[in-house]
Amino acid sequence: IEAQVAGGLLDLGVAFFPPASDAVMGERLFDDTLLLAMPASFALADRRSLKFAQLADMPLALLGQRFATRRLLDAHFQRAGIRPNIVVEIDSVDALQRIVDRGVAASFLPGRLARRSARVKLLQVTDPTPVRPAGLVWRRSSYRSSAAVAFADALVADLAREGA
């Protein structure tokens, strides 16, 4: 999204924060804590939280390497001193949720999107806790259309009502 904003394909976007490119600037919106979605059949599913180090042998389904979320998780695994047991890499959060629903593997999902069910438990992961800051990104060197400004204002107001 950030690259498309920088390249002029999008007027604005919602992306991870802070922006990685000098071609865009941003406004931080909220922090989204990633939760570990785990099949209820897994041995540690009865816990409320786990430390990253406890994930060493757990089968995981993760986004591919091109995603910022994956790079964040890889850094956390490295900090915890473990090599994750990645059994599936896929480029869709919905597909990750389905993989967990089917009991194949656990996965990290955005806290705002993760769905708990009888078959899926959601756990906090600590040491470190994976948090993705998100924000609006604008092309630094361009005019902001009134439609883009109105959309951004409505989004910020909606998030404020929601308590994000």
C-alpha cells in the first residue's frame, strides 16, 4: 500500500507505521496487537498467554516474507532465540484463519480480525508482545484531494468513537 501511495496509484492508504519510505508521510491511527489463534485441540490452548519461547515446536502458519507482519514476527522469534516451526506460508489472513479453524496449525492474526470459536482459542503472546502500529500514509509531494481528506477525517473520527 505504501509503495502504491508513493507511486501515485493511491491518494492515501492505511499501512503499518511509521512509513518505511521517505516519499510518504503519515498519521498514526492505532496499535493492533497480534494474537495467537490456536486450534482448541493443541496442548497449550487452555492457556491465556504464552511467551514467544514457548512457540518453538508449535506448527505455525504465517504470512510470507514479503509482508511487514512476517518480518515483525521473525524479529520477535529471533529475539526470543527460537526457530519457528513454520508448516505453511500463505499470503492471505483469511486463509490463515481457515487453516487454524481446520486444526492444521496456529497462526498470528490481527487482534481486530481474529475470531474465537469452539475450535479456535486466542492467546496473548508476550516477551515480546507483537504489536503493529497502523496509520494513514500520504504522498509527501502531492496535493491532497478533498475526497481523500474527507475520507481520512471520517476514518479518524470513526476510530475515535470506537476507542481505538
